[in-house]
Amino acid sequence: MTTNYDPIAEQYQRSKQQPWRTFVECFTLMELVGDQRGLSVLDVACGEGFYTRLLRQGGAAQVTGVDLSPGMIELARKQEAQHRLGINYVVGDARELNIEEPRDLAVAAYLLNYACNRDELLAMCRGIAKSLRPGGRFVTVNCNPSRHFPTAPSYRRYGFETSVIGNWQEGAPIKWTFHLEDGPFDIENYYLDTSLHEEVLRIAGFREVRWHGPQLSADGLRDYNQAYWADLLEHPPITFIECLK
């Protein structure tokens, strides 16, 4: 995992406000999460706590956020100090999760796409599966492994662009450039195909793996017309995975 989030933590926090992340990413992920009232939840790769707070505010009884970046966890803890939602944030690696009690639900926004090979992906999936009780669910938004990024359209109108570094093959780096008012920043993740994801998730202990495409909220269609969203929805750079242990 090559992206160091510590120097870009504050910029990444602001990128969450881009309309596509609100009306497509966030809307679809929370729709898949469904009713979280009373659940114990683990937010893996929680970043500065954007989804962690939504899960707690949605009624989850116990929420823990885990992230590899100390800078991200520092931002998350600052939010917790201000709002006191009762969320526990810890610095930790998804490949080596140490959760005392199995959870009902694990959520991850852009975690699996940081695995650059099968072994790293398997370690992540095993860490998440071990953190869940039998019958628990894992819901994630991920860079879309079925998208052929070398021929993807420009996503610049949505506030970001994608490009491939080197040849398109297993483990190929995909660079995401986010454009903010004060300048761009880059994130790098990796291409591993859909069948490999399914194989590894099942080996890790998930008995059902379901793929979901991005959905547009009614608010997104109200604020922007259908033509605006066409490239993002017809050639989605992201996908959603729902797994049952």
C-alpha cells in the first residue's frame, strides 16, 4: 500500500464533499448497510471518520474505526472530541485486525483496492472475516475491478481523474487525482480482477459475495441532470460488494 495519507489527510477529508461522493458513493453504501440500529460495527480504513460517524448516528450501538494512518485517526479523534458520539478510533492494519469481540457488521470505504497482489488481498479479507460473528456482513465500496481503466472516460467534471501507470495487468497501479479549490492531490491503488476478489473473499470465510453497481440519489438528480451523471453511472469507476459470513 503506497499511498501515505498522513500529508493529505485534510485534503482527503474535504474531497468527501464532492457531489458524486455524496449523491452516489455515500448514498449507495448506506443503502446497502441498511438498518444499523443496535448493531456492533467495525469501520475498517475509516479515514477521518466520515462513515464511522454516519454509522453511529444511524443507531449502531457500538462503533470502532480503524485506520493505518495516524494522521487520519488524529482527525477522527478531533471530531469525536467535538461531537462525543462514543466512537473508538484506533490505528491499525486491516491485515492484522485485533478485535476482542466479533462484530455484526464491518464496513470499508476503499480498502481492498490497496492490495497489490493476491496475498495482500487475502490478508485483508481474512482480517475482516475474523472480526465478524457467524452471519455477520461486510459491506464495502471499492475501485471497480471490472472497469478497464485505460479506456475509461474522463471523470474530470466530477472533481477527479483516473490514469493507469504502466501496462494494464494484475497489480497495475491506478492513480486517482482529486481536484480541490486549493489544488490537486493523488491516491494510488491497484487493479486485481473480479474473479480474484471473489475467490479470496470465499477463502477468507464469506459464504455469499454480491456485487452492486452505484446508485444515484433523488437529491443528486434534483441538483444535477441525468446527462451530468451519465459517464459516472454508465462507466462506473467504483463498485460495491456485500458479503455474508
